[in-house]
Amino acid sequence: MHCPACGSEENRVLESREVDDGLAIRRRRHCQACSTRFTTYERIEIIHLMVVKKNGNRESYEREKLARGIYRAFEKRPIPVDQIELLISRIEQHMQSIGEAELLSSQLGEMVMNEIMHIDPVAYVRFASVYRSFADIQSFERELTQLKKKQKE
């Protein structure tokens, strides 16, 4: 592991702990050369997965792209970052458990929506509005009606 400040490989681990319900390990490190402290994360490598878009194009799965969309839905909501990261890890774990090399973007979108629904209804509607491409107020109303039904169950 290279120090982000000086590039030295001489560092030691000060502390290690599990995060994301055991799906990752957080390590605090200390550079022996410049005394900088930094944090690294170790995660299970997700299988090489291709996402099949609505138009049939295929692209490699990118955690950062998924996270960007989810974080955008939770923007200005009172949800801790740790909870959002755990949500992303649960989605990746579910994708891994499917065991397929390809995943339809619609399947991925539904996984995300199912996870978000249980955390924050406002973020759910925000994500749904982009994912489902709401064209009018009736689309919003239908989605809100379905959300209310699911919350009562």
C-alpha cells in the first residue's frame, strides 16, 4: 500500500475493523516515512459483471456509477453515509448471489428501489422518477400510491 502523501510503501496498520456488516474491512495506517495517517478499505471483489441496458448495449458494472445515482437520491436527506454505503453493499451482495455474468439494468434498478424504499420514501420517489422516467404528474401519483400500499404491508 502506497502512502497518499509521499508514495512510500513503508507503513503499518494501526487499527482494523469490519464495516458494512462484515462486507469490508477498514484499516487505519501510519506511514513510516512521513508520519501521515490514512485509511484504506478492503472489499470482496465482485465478479466481472456486465449490465445490459434497455437499448441492448452492455457495459461493465461500476460501483461508483451505482453509488452516484443512489447518493443523488439521498441528497439533503437525514440518512447517514454509513447507512447508504451498507445499502450499496447489500445490493452488490445480492448481485453476487445471483451468480450470472450479465444483469439487466431493470433488475438492478428494481434492487435499488426495493432497498431505498425501506430507508427513505423521499429518496425512493427521487430515484424512481429518474429510473422510471416520469413524464407527468400522473406517473408520480401512481408511484406514490404503490409506495403507500407497500408501506402498509
